[in-house]
Amino acid sequence: MDELVSRVGVARLRKATQGDFKELRRLSDGGDATATDELIQLATEHEDLEELRRLAARGNAVAADQLAELTSD
């Protein structure tokens, strides 16, 4: 489990601050799959379409699926 998840726990991540998003982005950009999963989950919960677009543009299929789900009506 990555350093951020270990340090603050999953429950805290669900109530992320902008600083948490920044740290998850850093870890995710470094290849941490757990951080990427958490970032997608948080971006989805917060309806952060910009973050989901960024991850989808980098080839993340889960982010693309979440983005499609949030933008379809």
C-alpha cells in the first residue's frame, strides 16, 4: 500500500482536500496504481471532470469509463 494510503487511511481520502488530490496526482504520475485508483474514485465522487479527463487522456480506461458515465444523460 502506498505511503499516502498508509498515512491517512481510506476514510480520510474520501474527504480529500486539494492537498490530498495533489499528493495522489504526484504518486499516480509516478506510476503508483493504488494512488491512481484512489484518485479516480475521489475525482468521481467529487465530479472532478477535469481530473478524469486528464487521467483518461493518459490512457486510463477506468477514468474514461467514469467520465463517460458522469457526462452521459
